[in-house]
Amino acid sequence: AQSVTQLDSHVSVSEGTPVLLRCNYSSSYSPSLFWYVQHPNKGLQLLLKYTSAATLVKGINGFEAEFKKSETSFHLTKPSAHMSDAAEYFCVVSERWGGGNKLTFGTGTQLKVEL
Amino acid sequence: DTEVTQTPKHLVMGMTNKKSLKCEQHMGHRAMYWYKQKAKKPPELMFVYSYEKLSINESVPSRFSPECPNSSLLNLHLHALQPEDSALYLCASSQDIPALSNSYEQYFGPGTRLTVT
């Protein structure tokens, strides 16, 4: 079975400083990995996805993530945090299942951005 | 257009009521999903529809009844709910890939905030 572990439940950064949200995955084969963001009382928005093409994946709003097979990691980074980045972030692994795809979510990382 | 819409945004219902949640997408996706999300938790998969047929039921109680009238619409019928069913209900859709290939992302709606009194 596939799984993801988000290593930090809460991360706090100052505006303008780098963001690092950590994720490790477990998969028996080459996984499809995603990062989603959820702002309060909103649905989930896809930030970026890895599907075995380039290992460095660029997403929306200046976020990027690097797939490292040797470390089974897919950490999310951003060079400079903005107040609007404050939200819940989910690392997700996907597997084909029953005609669709089944997502396994990490437990989430709450990002707080301070002035 | 990468939008999934859900109605209503908020719903308050008593334990004896019958209500329905609606979801719509016009991206040509043939896989649609219902998730339940409790506060401070990740979404939990409830149902998956593929080509308008139910393909996954994650052991959801029968008081939740999904329906897929056509490829663009997904409903969730609610009856005799319990207070612990109060949550954010999210709908999502994705492409369905017949051949072995990488998974496609799911697009999520804004959710329906359900309160059972």
C-alpha cells in the first residue's frame, strides 16, 4: 500500500523568507505525487504534480518540489513566503483504482506566515 | 475551464431530513469522487464513479446514497444523518485513463459545509 508522511504538522515562517514543507512517501513502484493547498473553508487546489518526467517540478504561485527517489522524498519549497501562502498543505500519492485514481493524503502541514 | 461546482455551499439539516448535495463539472472527466473532510483532517474518500458507474464504495453507511445521472453530474443523497456526519463534503473529478499510465490530478470543488442538528 502507498502512503505519505508529512513530517511537520505546523510550520511558521516570516514573510519574505523561504518555505520548506517536508513529505516522504512509500510506494512499491514509481508513484504519482501531488501537493495540494487548502485555504480556510475552501476546496483543495492543485499546486503541482510529479508523474515520472522531470524530478524538479514547478507549480503555481512560485512553489516547486523535487522528487528524490533515493530519499523517498517530495519536499515542497518556495523561495520567498507571502502572507497569502498561509494555508493547509497536503502531500498526496496516487494509485490507479477502480477506473479512477485513489488519492492517499498526508495528514497536512499548516503553514503560518508572519509579518 | 477547470472548475468543479458544488451546491449548496452550506446546509443545515435535522436527523430526520432528506437532502441532496450536487456537483457538476464540464471538463469531460469520466471519473468523479465524493470525499468527507472533518476539521483539521485530510479528506477521506467515500465514493468513486467511473463512466457513471459506482466503482468504489469505501464502506460508507447507507444513509449516504450517491448517484451519477450523467457524466457531468454527481449527487449525494442524505437521509437520517447523525451529528457526527457534520463535515465539509468535497466533490472532485479526474480524467480516466484506460491504459496503464500515470495518474491524472483530481480537481476539487469548494465543498458543501454540512451541519446535522
